[in-house]
Amino acid sequence: MTTERITAPAPAGRATLRPPRSSASSARRGDARLAWLLIAPSILGFIVFAAYPALRGVYLSFTDYRVLSDPEWIGLDNFVELGGDAKFWSSLGTTIYFVILTVALTMLVSVTTAVVLHRLTSSTAIRSVVILPFLISNVVAAVVFSWMLDRQLGIVNIAIEALGGDAVGFLTDKGWVVPTLALITVWKTAGYTTILVFAGLQTIPPQIYEAGKLDGAGEVQMFRRLTLPLLRPIMAMVLVLTVIGAFQVFDIVQVTTKGGPANASLVLQMYIYDKAFGQFDFGYASAMSLVLFAMLIVISFAQMRLLRASESDQG
């Protein structure tokens, strides 16, 4: 015979045992202390290396500060001087020209490459190769391209002359220098933005394309009427990141042209650097940096609003 153990039911009036409220509160406080302890190094690093320099730069933009003397408060004089600084406006115009070329080409290359990868191939190796240029240092890429595009010894001009053409001063001719710098930047950064767009394409249900094919739509029609509308949030993010990155160009220009020839490639970041570390006018350089920061805030906000980045067409 098997014996069964019968458990008596608990009395109806007995309350379920729960841990004391004070011990639960103590545990939460202990977790909070541990969390603050773990994130304290990051907070300290942010304050020391980001927040304080930013606030210090805002303060210096209203001063006359030349390193060896104490900052002297001059109010809005630096910003008034910017209004009449022809070199500032020239460098700003060059920067805007560079940004327009870079953003347009980057978006075109990124979207086209991402769609091709998504629709025509499933090779992981090919997808991995796309991002390789992004992993290369900007300085290394600039040095290599400066050698390749040299007017006399560069392999590109050697190939052009071998085909019967004339050598081109890609980095020494005023008409060529900014488009060339834009192409170098596109080659360097398009892989990263391609991966972002490709990730957005992965979120689009394949049934949408199947329905489009059943309706007789071709690849171009599906791209215009299905892919682009559904990619709007991702495209807005990629556009904002590309614009901000293009406005902050410095190292590629510094290594390849140093702002030449005759200031034809003097972008705003180069002018700020020259004022700060060439002429030691940190107050004026901080004022230009603050203007650039305000411009980027306005441009980014306008892009997000116009592209309705917070909305999605996927129901």
C-alpha cells in the first residue's frame, strides 16, 4: 500500500506571509547606492570632460581671453565682430558648400547601397565589406588620398594621363578641392550610414513588397512608394547625423589641404582652430564655436520637424 500525505488547508483567516516593508525599502536603497556607485565614474567623466568645458566655452565667448592674461568680460563684442569678419563668412560659406555636397552624396550612396544589399544579396561578407572604410582612421584615409591624388606622383593622375587626359589638381585647384574633400568624406562615412539605413530596411515587413509585386509594381515604384515612406524615421536620423558630422569636418581638411589653396577649403572648424591655437584668441574662437553650436541645434530641430522623424508609416 502507498501512503499519501494529506496536507491540511491553511485557516481561512490567516494572512499570507510577506517580507517586512522596512526590509524591502532597505533593499531598494541598497540597490540605489550600488547603481550610483557604478555610474559615478561616467558621471564624473562627463562633468570633467564635457559639461565643464562646454560651460567654460560659453563663458569665454563673452570675454577677451588670450591664454597669458585673465579673461576680460566684453559682453557681445565678439559676436558683433563676427558680423564684420569676412573670413568668418567665407569659411562659413565654404562649410555650407561642403555640407551640401557631402550630405547629398552620402544619402544617395547610402540609400542605394543599402537597398541593393537588402533586395539583391544576402551575403554577410559583402555587407561586412561595406563598413570597412568607416573603421579606418580619418587621418590615415586623408594621408592615403593625398598621396593618391597628388598632381605629379598620384596614381589617379597617372591613370588619367595614361588615358590621354591632363593631370587634375584635386587638392590644389580651387574648383576641385571642396568636391574632392566631400568625396573623401563620403567614402569614409557612407559605410556607417549604409548600415543604419540597412537596419531600417530590415524592419519593413516583406509582405509589403510581396503585395506590391502582386499589384504589378516594379522595383523603382516600390522604392519610391513603399521603401522611402517607411524609412522616414531612419532617414531623418541619418540625415541629422550626416549634417552634424559634415559641419564638424576638421581632420581630413587639416591633413590634406590645411585650408588651401588660398583659403579655398578653409572650413569653419579650421578657422576656429587657427584663431584658438594659431593666434591664441580663445575668446573669439569660443564665440564662433557657440555660433556653430546654435546653428546645428536649429538645423537639427528643423530637420526633425520637417521630416516628421517621430512618426512612422508602418501601421
